[in-house]
Amino acid sequence: MAIFIENVLDVHTLEAISEVLAAQSLFEEGKKTAGSTAKKVKNNLQSDANSSLVKGAIRQVEKALFSNPVFVSAAQPLKCAKIIFNRYETGMGYGEHVDDAFINGTRTDLSFTLFLSEPESYQGGELIIKKADGDESIKLPSGSLYLYPSTSVHYVAPVTSGSRLAAVGWIQSRVRLEEHRTVLFDLVSALKQLPDSPETNTSRLKLLQVQSNLQRLWSD
């Protein structure tokens, strides 16, 4: 299951992170941390993992993610393998690739891109997900996120003008299989749509029972 999540970052947090990351000295060539295959197609700038400013911004993103009810319902997150910030200047892009199965010793079930630049501030730079029924092109407002399975082949189209800033990360889910996460997300959605009233108490309780039992059954 892939999902768009709006306004993951509030205006103040988005402004604070963007202000910190405006410093060009916090970025280095992305190829430095790429594997042998990725180096052939990766052309971007990546945040310095040792910077205290970058670490602080990463904590803000992680806090926002794990407190967002839609993200939590969709991802069923156990832990975050890694979050980085990347910047694409004019002429930069990232060719077709698939994310590593393990990052920092953590299984990657889900990947996300959290857009930090307004879409009208740059041309190109779309996140493209390769699919059997046709490629999907994603370019979201700043503060919004796209969550998708880490098994997907994807790429970032070349930026033709402007600058694209984003946070990308990888999540290990409590629920390993995508199909199971989808069922649990649908259950949460159904519960939200069911009025919380005496007339629906029995139905709500049954759905909550099913949700809890499936989580026990499917969780690692």
C-alpha cells in the first residue's frame, strides 16, 4: 500500500527545518554513501550525518512521523532505520534503483519522501514509482509525505531548474506483509467512520477485537 499524507510537518516545524538546512555546508556529495550500484545513478547532495544541526532536524521529523495518526496506522512502525535530507540542484537526479533490504541492521519495509520545497519552486524532480500498470509521478506540497513499499523500483527525475529539498527515510514495520498492513489500515478507517454512540458500541467493540487479534497474529 502506498499513501499520501498531508501536513506531516506543521508550518513552524517546516520553517525551522528549512532554515537549518539552508546552509550549503551541511551537505556533501550523495555518492559518498552510495553502494557500487547506486553510485552509477545517484547525483544529489546529502546531509552530513555527523552534524548536530542535521541530527536535531532529523529528530523533529521522526517525532512528527510517530505522532501522526495516519502515518502510524499505515506504517505500523516498529522503528526508523534511517532518515536523511537530500538536495537536488539543477541538473541533478537519481536514476532507477531499489532500496536496500537492510539499513543500519534494520529491515526496510517502507520508504518515504517528505517534501520540504514547494512544488512551484523547482521544475522536474518528481519521485517516479515504477509500476506494472504505468509509472506514478509524485510531487507534493512542502510538509506532505509519500509512503510506499521499499520493494518498489523508483527514481527521482532530473531537476531542470530550482532546488528540491526533501527528507527520505526507511521504516521497519511491526507488520511485515503489505497485505496485512492494508487490512489493518482499512479497519482503522472503518472505525473512524463508525459513529461513537451507544447504538454502535457492540459493532465498535467487535471491530476493535478483530483489529487487536490481527495485530497479535501478524506482528513480528
